[in-house]
Amino acid sequence: MSNSDGTTNSGGGPFYWCLRHNRVETDRNVCPARVTMGPYRSPSEAEQALARVAKRNEQLDAEDAQWTGEQP
């Protein structure tokens, strides 16, 4: 099955990470957008959402510290 963005999924996606329930959800059972992250192409990508955010935040904090001359 092809999505409008050209990606394909065969597992019932798109997938979301629910911050309320700490689980992967799909369009069939997704919580409101204010408590979800996504969409992602696979359950695995959704499960990694918080780790990816933490890594990006670390990178941005380091860039900010370098920009301002502070120690991270």
C-alpha cells in the first residue's frame, strides 16, 4: 500500500507513540495529538521516538553551549 508521501506500509500504519500510555498506537486506536508523537512509518520507529528526541535535545544543547561559549 502506498501513502501520499510515497512511502509504503504493510503493517496498518501510520504509527504513533502515545505519551499517556507509553505504547505504539495506530490510526485505529490513536490518542489525541497533544499526547502522541508521530506519525512514523513503522512500530519500531514509533518505539524509538523518545530516544530520538533525547538525542536531538543533547545535540541542540551542545550547539547552544558552543554558540554562547558556555560549557555543556
